Amino acid sequence: MHEVNTSLNSSERQFPMERTRNIGIAAHIDAGKTTTTERILFYTGLIHKIGDVDDGNTVTDWMSQEKERGITITSAAVTCFWKQKQEEGVVKLFGDIDQRINIIDTPGHVDFTAEVERSMRVLDGAVAVFCGVAGVQPQSETVWRQATKYKVPRIAFVNKMDRTGANFQNALEDMRKKLGAYAFPIYLPIGAEDNLAGLIDVVNQKALIWGPGDVQNEGLKYDITDVPAEMKEEAEAALKELVNAVANKDDAIAELVLEDKPVPALDLKAAIRRLTCNLQLVPVMCGSAFKKKGVQPLVDAVIDYLPCPLDIPPAKGHVPGTEDEAIVEASDENKFCSLAFKLWTDPYAGKLVFFRVYSGRLKKGDTIYNPRTRKRERVSRLMIIQGGERKDVDFAFSGDIAALVGLRNITTGDTLCDESFDISLEPPTFPEPVISMAVEPKTKADRDKMSEGLQRLAEEDPTFRCFTNEETGQLIIAGMGELHLEIIIDRLKREFKVEANVGAPQIAYRETITSPADGEGKFIRQSGGRGQYGHACIKVEPNERGKGIEVENKIVGGAIPKEYIPAVIAGIQEAIAGGVYAGYQVIDIKVQVVDGSFHEVDSNELAFKMAGIFALKEAFKNANPILLEPVMKVEVTTPGEYQGDLVGDISRRRGNIQNIENKSGQVIVNANVPLAEMFGYATAIRSLSKGRASYSMEPLTFEQVPSNIAANILDTAAKRPAART
């Protein structure tokens, strides 16, 4: 364990950017992310007693809901420090120098995927944790895609190598096959399951052997020895494979290989670093975070192979109001620019805004500018977060992740910068909610408190929505799944002291069309004096799935005056949002405003807005409308004897079995199942398998609802109360 003397409250940077790492720990639920993070914090000296998820005393899972459920709900930012220990016969790239590591531990459950999304947007590198038994699981694929989307270099850590059924080679093949990763081991396990004794350092051709120790200190120390004789051939083959893999993509190593010269360990490590930072290679490690084996080499690998803020391309943005691109170079000497990636209401400090500094430095007392709101605010308090603890600091430098206290009018994805450096960085993107339910306070006195609480929770979480259904007058909350909304209700009760009644979950269906059609809308009223007149003709056609809504003005010759065109388009967009067919949001259509007429005296914006609404509704009904439902990608892991019952149950739920595979003595069933059929599945799978099967699911796509089910949905929509005025 390394103790590093650091000062974070200095006007001078204590850690140059080349000695700073911003990393995330990401994986499928229950692969061991939080346990791995906890071990890293112990070895880096941030904590002196290791917590465990099962005991509810880890640093990064500090919310009461996380401790009770044993899962990560919110991404937690932690700053720690590390010094690579010099060991005989082992080459390390950076040597005996203090390094600063900002770690974000992200959730694995799909309901909280927004936390991974916004974290990936601001990270320089990531550790992808995989289960040594299960290999690549559905949410592993999702977080991998998110890391690829934001061009985040990563190293892989195959965890739980001490578990029964653990197989390092299978996990490695899974990464190559399912993720398309150019993945090669830099460490190999010595033994597996109960016989996991240590690791082989492939680059240095050394063995790391952990002693037994007591329960608390097990894995604290390891001995470095020569590779055991029975594994020497395997270790040399792994090194040859690694050298060839690197030579395929790195000219310096390729030259040595072609000339048949030996490849020094230092050169090989430098090449692995170059390729990893350029997203061309994924170094793969292994160990058991729970048994504390392989964690110190993992931290060394974070320093050796993952990029510092100077190793990644400069951040890009645009000048607000223009298409002009702007580049943000990482340097303390440049003007201040940062991205607010997370909002959090802290019970003690108030509203926290987590931000990543891309250039310049920020001092307590400085004024910052928000290009979205065009407003300035003074920085009264700066802090870094150590899980549940907060430490005040006076400065934040380029490359840092920190938190601001007390800022107003901030949303996730806002750029915060110097006023003379007017730029908008690209914000993270988030998936749309797939499930909703009605909610109301148990007492009328709690109505205002509940509205305030839901509003604050919606500010924090971009995938949580809260709105009033205009037809029923009910307050509706929408999110990514049942667990997501359950946590929201629980937080409402604990943090805002509001007891709420909730309705049954509802599916967020979508409406679209299958053929082109025309529509005409007229709004004419004469009631004495000046009347109202608006008239619009439109064409609609299906858009490619996932392309969204496109509305174009194709009016020529002034059939509708220019000043009324925005009103027609506003009416069309209002009808799209409210739905036409069954009251659900319309997606993936193209609309063209092609004709219309106006009255010199009676025409106004309201009349043309109503004409737009009527035209869209008529065209939509003529265009063979259909309902779409969210379909989930479901993975069920079960002992073989329950396979038949579980597959039959999935089929009854309108599920489409994609494949069935055997892995480590378990049967894994992959299926696509409509979300509407997945309510209560946790209880069903427990009873069908006597509690021995488990499942995970994530949103996959929207597909057409079968006609018999669509008819029921339409009947329900027709029986809703008339819209309130």
C-alpha cells in the first residue's frame, strides 16, 4: 500500500497533466466494479480498511439505496494517488513518481445507463471489468459501445478468477467475438478457481505470487519470481503473440520483428501504450478483486497504458449560434473551458455540479460563463468528492474532475467557460425513457413538496422525466425501467419526506406511419367582429427508423405568408408530441408543408397553428398508422434442468429466442422480448428455477405491436377522458 503526500489546495499544480489519469470503472451488473474500486482505494492509501458491497460499507456506494440493494446507482467520483513501486526484473514506464488518479465508479444496471453515458463523455480512459465465469454479458456490450462512441481507450480486467467455472481464455475469446476487440493478454492467471495463486507478467516474463495472509490483509503482498516451469511455454507463447499483435499496428516494433531483433520490455510497453491510447489495442489483465489478487498490477497498468489528458485529441466544440468548429487545447495557460456532466443534490452542501476541466484553471471566487443561458455566475465554493466525503479546494486545473456548489440554471451537458472564450462543447446524449407510471402524494399538503422533489430529481437525471398528462390530469413519471422508478420514489420519500401513491407501470409506446399521405387542416371561426382563418395542406411519409422527425417548408408563391409558417410547423410538432393514433409520441416521419391559403384580415398565428394540428392528424390517419413498442434484449442464465420451463415462459411472453449456449456448466438464453411482457419477470424466474436462475435486460429497439394487442391499446385510448381545456 502506497501513502502519497499530496496537497490539493495550492495555487500551483501539484500533479502535471502527464501524471494525471481520469478513468472510469465500467461493466455489467455484479461483475465487481465497486469491489475493484474499493481495493484500488485501499492500495492507494485513500482508505485504511477495505469495505465490501455485501456489508454496505464501500466508499463509492454511499447512498442508502445502494447499500441496501448491493448495487451502484449513481456514478461516484473519487481522487486517489499512486506511486509505481520499483521491482527487480520488472520494467515500468513511469517509475517511482507520484501519480494522481480520478476514478469514476459507474453503475452496471441498465436502468442507470445515463450515469455511464455521461461519465464516458468526460473520461480519458476506462477499465472494463468482466466476470471470469460469465465473460461478456449484455450490459458489458452496452458500456463497451458507449466507450467506443466517445473514443475512450480502455484496458480489460477479467475479474472473479477465483470463482468456480472461471475461464480466462473463454472470457478473452468472448471479447474478441462479441465486442470485436483487438484484445491480447498482458497478464495470465496462475491457476484458477480455488487454485488461483498469482499472475504471470507477460511483458516482463515474471510470476507474481500472492501469499495467504489473514482475511483482512490477504493479497497485500506478492513475491516476484521466475515463471513456474510448467507454465514457461505458455508464458513465452503469450509474449510472442503479444509482440506480433503490436508489430501488426506499430512500426517501431514491426521493424525490430522484421530484423529478427529482440524486443526490449520498455519498448514493448511504450508501443502498447501508444496503441491503447489510439484505440488500436486492448490490453487484458486478470485477477480476483475480492481476494485482492491482481489489483496492484491493475493500478500500474492504468498508469502505464491509459492516457493522460495530453495524450487524447483536444476537445471540440462550436461557437454558439454558428457552425464554426472550436478546438480546446489542454493547458493551464489557456482560457478556462469545462463541461458540466452531472448534477447532484447533496443533503449537506446543496446542489453540486460535477465538471471536467478541458483547458485553463478555475479559482474560487472566479466568474464563469454559461453560453447556453448567456449568464455569468461567481464560483463561491470548489470541492473534490471522495465518495460520500467532500474536500474543499481553492483551484481546479486543466484535466481535473471537480464539483461546484450553488450554481443556478445549470443542466447536464452545459459548457462552463471564460466569457471571452465563447464555446459550446458537445454534450453527452441520453436514451429516451421506456416506462412510465402515474404518481400522486398521499396527502394534499405534500403536493408542492412532491413537485419540487421530482423537479430536482429530473434536473439530476436526464433519463427521468416528469410531466402532467393533459387528458387525465395525472402526474406521470417516466424512466428507464421499474428499478429506476422504484429508486426515484424511494429517494422522494427519504430525501424530500414525501409519501407517494403510484399506479401500475405503463409502456412508452410510439406511433409512426407506413405509407405516404396528404392532409388538409382548416381552422375557420366567425363569431361577430374579427374572425379566425388558417388553412394548411401537408404531405407525410415514413422516415428511416431512428432518423426522427423532419419538417420542411415547401410553400412557394406565398400561399401562406412567411410569418405564419412557424405557427403551422409549431402546430405540426405539437400534434406529433401528443400523438394522433393512440395518444403516444410520433416518431420517424417526414412532413412537408406544401400549400394553404390565408385571409387578409382574419388570419393569425393561432389559426395557422390549429390548421397545422388538424392537417397532421388527417394526414397521419390516412398514412396507415401503426403502434411501436419497446423490445428488450434479455439474457437468462440458468442451470440446465430449468431451461425448458424458462424458454417456454419467454415464448409465452412473445419472446423471440436468438440463441442458446452452454458456458461454465450454465445455460445462457438470449432473447428479444417486448417490455410490456417483462413486468413481474423477476418473481416468475425465481419461482420457475427455485431461485437459481438470473437475468438481465436492456433496451434494444422499437417494433410493431401485433394487431390484436394494438386493438386493445386503441380501445383503452378511446376510453380516456376527453382532453381538459
